Amino acid sequence: MRIVMAGASGFLGTRLADRLRRSGHDLTRLVRRPSAGPGEATWDPAQGRLDPVLLAGADAVINLAGANIGDRRWTASYKRVLRSSRINTTDTIAKAIRQLPDDERPRALLQGSAVGWYGETGEQAVTEEGSAGTTFLADLCRVWEAAARPAEDAGVRVVLLRTAPTIDASGSLLKPLLLPFKLGAGARIGGGRQWMAWISLADWLNAAEFLLEREDLSGPVNLASPQPIRNADFTRVLAGQLKRPALLTVPGPALDLVLGELAGEAQRSQRVLPGVLSAAGFAWTYPSMEEALRAALRPGAAMAP
């Protein structure tokens, strides 16, 4: 396929770009600086500038652009960055697609999103049919996904990648936990009964390729393991894999003090299931947390076969 990709320098984007190239696809990365070669093209999403010609004739466009959700405290200014870095990029791409003649439009847009769409689900298991939550992140996801509508209205197959936190030793969920857990300071959060949605890096990459090829699939797709896990069980499994105790608890108020509003996401219960992928026959490489952590933590692990 000929694929145009935004957000190719992020954690997931870098790994997906490498996978697509190894699979033999022709990949063009959208970059905000002057392009450094034929595999790059310059755009300016902050100003809504993207030459539609760059997308003409592509088989697919993939948009994973967006500032890191867990990178820092959610101050008012950083919340504006989180919104603009997602909405401006998505709006710019979708409108550029709409400007193209019918026979030159990409066949598919794989658009980034997150399971944060569902907000707090408590004990209820939710699939893609679940409604949007009422949290900041849920509202962000709702507006983010809506920004892709011009491409959908133009007849392009739009897949909304509602991604769960990704399990990989270098990823944002696992990486900051490894040192305290190795030191025996691993801790569950609050009561530990809240559900965690998650997905291994290998399965995320496999699912992205799967969705590129499945022309019958569109709309929201939960990229999450079929086996969500409670926080206390995740803590126990991770400590077991590292052969360390994990007897501590981080009280919610202490987390609030350190992380501010972001702490609410760490304490939120999200029992999210991959209804679309499961119904489509997607084969999971690491469906359980034990398998995913074992693969992520083994020496020289490469979770993206």
C-alpha cells in the first residue's frame, strides 16, 4: 500500500512506521519541519495547512498525532495543548481528504483515539457501543473523533483507533513503574479494584495492520486486550514477574497531590472490551497480562514480531 502517516515520531507511530516499511508498504511521513527526503512531506496543522495533493492516490492515511497524555500535570495550558495537538491535526487531514476528487481520495483513514472515550465504567464491561463519558479525556476523545467526520462524509472508510494503555518496557504505562517495582516499592493504587484496559505493543501493531487490510471494518474499534485486569491484580502480576514484593498502597489523595487532575485517570475503572476485533476474528498474541509482561520483560524483548 501507499500510506501517508502523521504522528510517525511518537511511541506508537515510530514502531508502526517501522513495521509498515518492513511489510513492504510505501510510507510517507508528514513532518512539521522542511522534509529531509522523498519519504517525508511538510505540513503545518497548527495553521490548517496540508496540500491535498500529498494525500491523492494514497491507499490509506494514518493519524496518530497528539501530545503525550501522561507527560506532565494537566494544567489549563497543557490541556489546551492536548486538545489542539489532536483536533487541529485531525481536522486538517480530514478537510484535505474532502477537497480531493472522489477518485483520488484515500480508501481509508485510521484515526487515533483512546479508550478514555468511555470515562468511568465501574464494573460494567463496555464495547464500542458504549456511550462517551463525562471526564476531560472523554470529552477530548469525543471532539477528536468528530474532527475526522469530513473524511467520513466524503465516503472514506474511517477507523477510530480507541487505544488502551500499551504494555511495553519502553512504554508510558510500564516504563515509570519498573524502577520502583524492582526496588520492592511497587504499590496498588487506592483500593486496587478498579479495572484497567490495556494492550500489548505487539497486539496493537498487529491490530493496526489488520484494520488497514479489512475494508469491511469502520467506525470505533477498541484496541484493548480481551482480558482487562484489576489494578491490584496488575500490581501482583508485575511484582511476580520481577520477583519482588508489592505490599504498598498509594492512597488516592496522595496521588491527587502529586499528579493533580491526571490522577483521576489512574484511579478510574475502565472495563473495556474489544468487541469489533473479537467479532472480526482477530488473533491475539498476548491476550493475558501475564503473557504480555513476560514478553515485555524478557532480556532483549521485541514485542513486535
